[in-house]
Amino acid sequence: MTESITVKIVSIVESGICVAAEDGEKVYHVVYEALKNGKSVTLSFKGIEDLTSVFLNAAIGPLYGEFSEEFLKTHMNPPQDASQQDLDTLKRCVERAKEYYRDPERFRSVEAEVFGDD
């Protein structure tokens, strides 16, 4: 049986305000290490007062570049204590991450076209 841990987001961020990418990266590193070591992870949203997609994109999105979607389905448990709004934001973040990591070059070329990078 796989060991399971609960990652309390507010304990990592040391705040209920979860809006900055830098704070999301802190959560990402904790989750990444647990998954890399074969543990399953439950994210606890308890105590979160404000949550943005920027935070979740940094916390969760990169996991889809490191692990297969199937692995994450079996090792990421449903989140705890999340509002419906937070769950909706998380779902959008996951869908964008899956789409991006399926074809990152496509996204880079569109970004270059939009922002004029050669």
C-alpha cells in the first residue's frame, strides 16, 4: 500500500493568501518530493482565504511535466476542505497543464507569435 501524506497549503505558505507564483512553487516542491518518493498526496485547502490560478499554476501545473497523467491520477487524492470555487480553479489549472504538456512547443510558438519574439 502506498504511503499517503496530507500537504497543508497554509502551513507551507504560512498564510491563507495563496496568490503568488513564488508561494505556489513552495507547494510544488513539497508535492514533487512526496510523489518522487512514491507517496500519494492529498492537498488540504483548509484555512485558505484567497486563491488564484497563478498560485495553482505554479503549485500543480509543473507536476504534469514531471509525471504522467496516469501516475498523478493514482497518486493525487481529491483535495480536502476546498470550496467549490477553489475546486473549479484547480480543475482549470489541471486542464491547462495537461494541454500544455501534451505539446509545449505549440504553446511556445503561439506565445512567440503573440509577443513578437523570434
